[in-house]
Amino acid sequence: MGRLCEEPICILPCLNGGRCAAPYQCECPTGWTGTRCHSGKYVRVCHSGGCVCVVLICR
């Protein structure tokens, strides 16, 4: 895309705020992963004890 074809194209859109960084490759924001930024990265341990973590946010 672009006037000089300098912008990469991702046929399937990047999700959760990701951007198309190379042909068919999404660059994901913090907390997201996967080819389309569709999977959240989960923290396994919360330091407050007994909490539930969802996409890097402890509750």
C-alpha cells in the first residue's frame, strides 16, 4: 500500500491495537501476542495473593 508501495499489507487485520509491520506480520502492543495479536499474555503469579490476572492486570 501507499503511493510507492512502502506500507506492508496484512490481509487479516491485526487485533487489539496491533499494527501491520511487514507483509502478513503484526507488531503487537504490550500484553498481546500471536500472528494477529489475538492472544493475551498472562501473568502467572500475583504478588497480592489470591488474585486473578488477565492480560497483565491483576485484580
